[in-house]
Amino acid sequence: MKIGLDIMGGDFAPDSNIDGAILAQQELSRDVRLVLFGDKKKIRNALADRSVDHKLFDITHAPEVVAMGDPPTRAISQKPNSSIALGFQALRNGDIDGYASTGNTGAMLVGSMRYISTIAGIYRPCILTALPNVDGGFTIVLDVGINADCKPDVLYQFAILGSLFAEYIHDVKNPRVGLLNIGAEEKKGNLLTQATYEMMNGTKDFNFVGNVEGGALLSETIDVIVCDGFTGNVVLKEAEAFYFAFKKRGIQDDYLERFNYENYGGSPILGINAPVVIGHGSSSELAVKNMMILTRDMVEADLTSRIKTALSR
């Protein structure tokens, strides 16, 4: 297995990505090879400074860099030799099995669509987050940012994607799927949630348990929560604010620490033809390492094939 990492992306590139790659290489099994995309000289020098043999990695030279502020579509087309673009080319060609970056989020999304494309039958790809619930498990929330406006059939597919992710990445059997709403009653919500409820109710494609309110986000009573990207992004940012506000007040708690995004590394893009994970721009080496672990898990679970099989049914 080969997993690609964009070394030049993110606020602290290349150092945090180099350090994260070293941590990941030490933890991953020997049958997993990391492929580093970026300036070869800078990568080799950085590894030498850390007394790490560059032969532990494959290095693909990328002379161009997509900056965090670059317009995504223009950057991908005008910088074909950037670390992001070359990583996607390698993924498309089968030279790597999964790809991850803490760089320009928009460029990662554009690159996914241009080089990898969506799985046949998928209306819209989405990204997800895993919120820690009180019993030690996680609640998968999707979409959390790509699709601000959705139709009922799009949310229906999100439920399928989230259910598969919960089952094969988090080992949850028959995941309980809920629709985020302002009340649990069948007729609650706006036109979108009411129409989506009617579509989901009684389905055999996933284990739909009905509408759920915001209080269920951190509860052990639900495994997957579906919403549009506008709502999901607000949920995600509020969870991050919750963590940093309590940390600022000096509050120490094991459960609170589970909200630290560094523990999870990044957000997968679901619905495209290969495993891709987007990390936080300010990721530390710990976050980068965990981003690589998540990418490995998605490859091992063969999640893309499982999604294709589910859609074919």
C-alpha cells in the first residue's frame, strides 16, 4: 500500500508535514509506504536535519506550490506541477492508494473532482467529522461544509455514505442514522427536512431512526447524523469553539481532550473514486500523523468499493 502526503500544504509547511510523516512511518506497518510530494531538496534536507534516512520514503518532486490563499480552480489548472496536483495525478494513475493534505481546502476539492471524479450515481461528494460522544464512541456528522444547499435525495445519499463510514472505519454494526432537525416529531422542520424524512422513513438502505435534535450530537443514542453542509459547518465550528473556550479557561478533562482535532487528523471526502483526506491548515505533526492513519484505514477498509456496491443495490 502507498499513501501520498502533500508536504508543501498548510500553514506550517513543510516542517509539520515532515514531522508528521516521520511519526506515521514509525507507527504504520512495513507494508505501508509513504510517498511525499513537494520540493525534493527541501524534503531531503529536512529529513537529514532530523537524522532520518530519506530512503524510508518515496519522494516525488513538485516544483510548484498551491498557496493557502490561491483561488482553487485557477491554482489547479495553472500549477499542474504543484504538490497537490501531482498527488492527485498519482492517485488517478494508481501510483498511490490514498492521498492526504493540510493545504488549500478548495484546491483539494477541485483536484478531487478534476482528477478523481465522483463515483457513478453520487449526486454530490461530502465531507464529515466525528464528534466524541459521552460513552467513548463517536457520532459521524455529514455534510460539514461542501454542500450548503441540498435536496432530499442528496441527504439520503449522505446517510448511506455516513452509515458505511461508521460501519467500516469505526466498526459500528448497523449504525443508527438520524436526520438533524429542530424536533423529533415526524412533521418538524423546514421543507427540506420534512421531505427528507418522508424519503428516509421505512428505508432498507440504512438504519434510519428518525429526526434528532442538536442535543443528540454528543449522545451515545445515535451513530450518524445527516444535515446540509451549512448546518454541519456551524456544528463543526461550534464544537471547535467549545474545545478552545474550555481550554482557555484551564479546564482539564479526558472527555474534553477528545474534541482536539489533532487526534483525528482530517476530514475524508466521501463519494469520490479514491480515498482522500483533508487536514486542518494549522495541523501539528500529531494531526498530520493521524491524518495518514485515517487515510490508511480508508484504504484498508476498501471504502470506495463498498460505496459503489451499496449504490448498485
